[in-house]
Amino acid sequence: MRKILSAPVWPDSLREGSFASSIRTKSSEGCRVALIGLPDDLGVRMNKGRPGAAEGPYGFRSALARYGARHPALGDLPNVFDVGDVVPGMTLQETHQRVTKVTLSVLEQGLIPVGIGGGHDLTFAFVRAVAAREPERLTGIYFDAHLDVRPEEGSGMVFRRLIEECGVRRLHVFGLDPYVNSTEHRAWFVSHGGVEGGFGWDGNWPEGPLFVSLDLDVIDQAHAAGVSAMNPAGWSPQRTELWAQAAGRNPRVRCFDIMELAPRLDESGRTARLAARLFLAFLRGVSLRFEDAR
């Protein structure tokens, strides 16, 4: 059987008081969240985007190793199991099959999967695993400058495929840039029940099981230049963090991902550091989720 997972790559020595030093790599026992690296950007290259997201998981782990306390002042975060990186296949379809298989394994362990990528097309394979296990149809919430409903293969097809092949019943997109989306794509999105916005981070989220996907290009390029497609008029980090924490707190959110981090394009590593911050915000939400359930 071909190897479909590689071990996570962390710096050789992690500071004892860092959050990263608490992340487990041998066993998921006692963990609530699983981290899955998605190191592939073939879909980005197929759509003529800027390559580099294949190094996203490595850049993310390197940033997280230098950011975040093991016992933060706001309260301890849930234990995390790092599954490692899904090894890309020879084709986009093979890579997608591997991502789905690994995500299914994580779900079977009762963990909340968090994907770090990687081209946004990998969200299709990631969410496909969740949809296969849910008795109800999923609703999707995504933060992205782009609708990503192209008919052709590549990083821009993810949400169209989730509607057509995985039975996702509705999509809510936040942070859309009207200058970079065609009328044709918007018409398809609306005709298939898509909604721009629809609720606030502290408002009434949709009922039923949810998936949440965060493309880092929703954030302004002043803060997130290390992405496949920079956004000259995007969101602030503070606004994005509110949504990330709210996603973690919502018990109906089945999975979360942070996509299109491209370290080679990331001056001073600031985008990777922001991705690490958003991950910690999601974990803070998860800790509140379980406190709320008590």
C-alpha cells in the first residue's frame, strides 16, 4: 500500500512553555482536535495562481512553534493531535482521494478535523469526508474573496463540486470581492441557493451540520501577502479572528480549514503567524464549546 501520510515536520526543539510543545504526534488519546497538513498546490497552478501553498503546512507549523503559550491567560486550549501531512498523489483526483481517506480516519476517532493548506480545491476532498458521515446535508460557510464555483478542475471549483457531488444544501460566503468574480459565477452561486453573508459572527448561524473554510485571501494583503491571490481591500485580522473563534464555539461546526498559505510569498512570515493566531482562536472557541455543553 502506498504511503499517504508523512510525519509532521516541527522545529527540532520546541520551547517548553509554547503551545506547540503540547501538540501530540504519537497518539490522539485525550485530544479533541486533529491537525491535518494538506501540502499541495496543483489546483492553484492549474488556475494560473501564484504557487507556494504546497509549503503551507510547514510554514504554519514553523509559525505556531514561535507563537502561543501552552497555558494562555484566557484559559487552556483543547489538546491537539497532529496527524501529519497527506502525501500528494500523481493527479489531483488521487490527492483528493487521499485527503478524504485521512479525514475519514480522523472523524472515526471522534476528533474535529482542522485542515491546513494548500490549494483551496483540497477543501472539497476534506469536506467530502464529513458529508459522507453526516445523516443531514451540510451547510457551508466560507471566507473568501472568490466564489470558487468554476466548472473546470483546479482550486476555483471547490464549492461548485460540494454542491453537485456532496449534496451541500446551501453556501454562505463572506468577504467576497465583486471585482474579481464574474456575473456568470455569481449567477450560478445564487441560482443554487448561495447567499452573501446572511448573519453575523455573534448572530444566528444556520441550523444543521456546518463546515467552515477560511481562505487567507479574504484578509487584506497588508496583513496576508503570503497567499495565492493577494487582496488589496480585504478584511482585518481582528474581524477574521472573531469568526474563527465563533466557528470553534458552534457545536454544529464539524470541520474547519485555513487554506492557501504560501510561505515563499510571505514577507517576514507574517501571514503564517496570522494563520497560527486564527488556529488558536478556533481552538479557544472549541474550549468554549465544551464549557457551554456542561
